[in-house]
Amino acid sequence: MFTEAWKSIKKRKFSPVYLLYGEEQFLIEETKNLIVEHALESEEREFGLSVYDLEETAVDVAIEDCETIPFFGGNKVVIMKNPYFLTAEKGKEKVEHNLSTFLEYLNQPSPSTVAVIIAPYEKLDERKKVTKELKKKAEVLHAKKMTEHDTINWIKHRFESAGYNITNGAAENLQLLVGLNLTQLNMEIEKLKLYSMEDKTIDEDKVALLVSRSLEDNVFHLVDQVVQRNLKGVLETYRDLLKRNEEPIKILAVVASHLRLLFQVKALLKKGYSQAQIAKQLKIHPYRVKLAAAKSGNFDEQWLLNCLEQLSELDYQMKTGFGNREKMLELFFIRVLV
């Protein structure tokens, strides 16, 4: 949906009103920036771009601006942020919005104005008339959090749309290393593009060479050492994470998540599920199932259940101030591996 909208925007085919809502801030910012870039020349932006925070300013003030003829002719862009009246939330009492003016504008928007309404909320209140009408009249783009599968496809699209080729393994590894944070992923994508300007190709070796490891990936390596019963490797990796100021509770949570996944994959493999079926059942990318399946022969289920039970108890103790968190998690690793 966003990619199609971006194509139209780059061709200067604008909708008179856009509604950008959801929790994935990167997609919203990217769309807003594209609209401003392609609707206004750089010299027009001082007078042709207006931004209103609807928690501080009444929407009718922004609508009046939308109806005003652009200073230099051509287009103008009016951005309206935080329209809390589209949700069930209560706004600041000092702001009184004339929603009838807003609704009237939706029925007859100015042909010279591109109105962009940015609602950084997971859900809108579909019972409200203003929400219903806006969703009918505007081009609606829902920036919802992406799944692992969606993120890998997004990574491929970012490279391919810029004229680069990326292998499937490289895209999967990039997502695994960085996670689902599109802002961080985009930074790594730009780094890889700069490095590969000559051959326009990204493979797994380049990803391994250039991409910064996330907490998730460092803990993945930590769990790998746990499964191999490599106490020295576990303690080295754990202490390195502490030096990077990672919180023990956060490390524990990610370790537990990885071990839980290993247990689930092993149990489902024993029941005869294929890797594709497991990925669908657990709603994760097949690449993660493939990695977990490769490790499944290194441990038995009872040992893993025992680890998960101890981690659950340890999590409670840490959160209730039972003792030194760093030492508690280190002792857990020693206890289960010796």
C-alpha cells in the first residue's frame, strides 16, 4: 500500500487529503517527507509548508490555512499532527475543535493544497462520524508494525527500487541482525548501498562485514553458546553485553524468548510438522525456524524446560529486588552449564 502511494507521489500525483496513522513511525515520516519533497520546490517550503499540532491548535485554524491560496501559486502542504479527536482519547480542554468545518473541507478540499493528517495511534475510533468520513474521503495509509516476513520483503524492495540486488540470505540475515526497527534497518541499508556502489550487489558476506549487531543478535549468539554448553563462550558474551550497558532483565527476556522458540520448534518437529508448517503455526519467518531446527539436536526438552522455569523464577526475583541482577544471571548460566 505504501509503495504504491510512494510511486504516485514521486510522479506528483497527489491526493488532496492523506491520513497517515499507526505505530510504525518510519513509514509515516517517509511518506510525509516524500509529499513535501515532491509537492514543493525547496524555495517554496518557507511559505508553502505549514505544520499544526492539533493538541495545541484548533483544527479549524489548520483548515483555514488549507483554503488559503498558496503564496507563490502552485501547491501548498498543510500537515496536521496528533488529531486525538479521531480516537477515544481525551485531549487538552483548552483546545476546541470545530469538526463541522473539518468535515465540510473533506467534502470540497482545495485543489492547490495537499493536506496530511498524521495520527500516530494504533487504532482510531471507528464509531465517530469524523473518523468514518475522513477514512472515506482521504487516501488512508495504515502504518502498522511489520512482521518478520513483511520486513524482509521491505528490505528487498528498498534495495531493488534503488537499482541494487540483494540475495535472499542477505535480506534474511540483515533482518535477523537488526530486528524489526525500520529506522535502524534503513541506516544499515544506506551503509550497504554506499559500500556496494560499484557492483550493486549485496550478499551475506557484506551483511556480516558491515551490519552492526543488535542486542537480539548478540543474545542469539549467547543462546547458541548455551545450547553448545560452552560456559566460557557464554560468560564472555554475557560480560561483553554488560560492558555495553545492556540491562540484565532485558538480556534475560531475550534469552528466554530464544530458548522458548527452540523448545517449540523441537516439540513440533517431534510431532511431524514440517519447517514451513512450524513457521505458520508460530507466525515467524521460516529462516528462524531453520536456524532453530539446526540446533534442536543439541539439547533435550526436559533440560530446556528446566532452563525456562529457572528463568521465570529469576525474572521475578530480579523485578522484586532480590539481589544483584548481573550476578544472578551469571550464576544461572553457571548452574545450568556445569
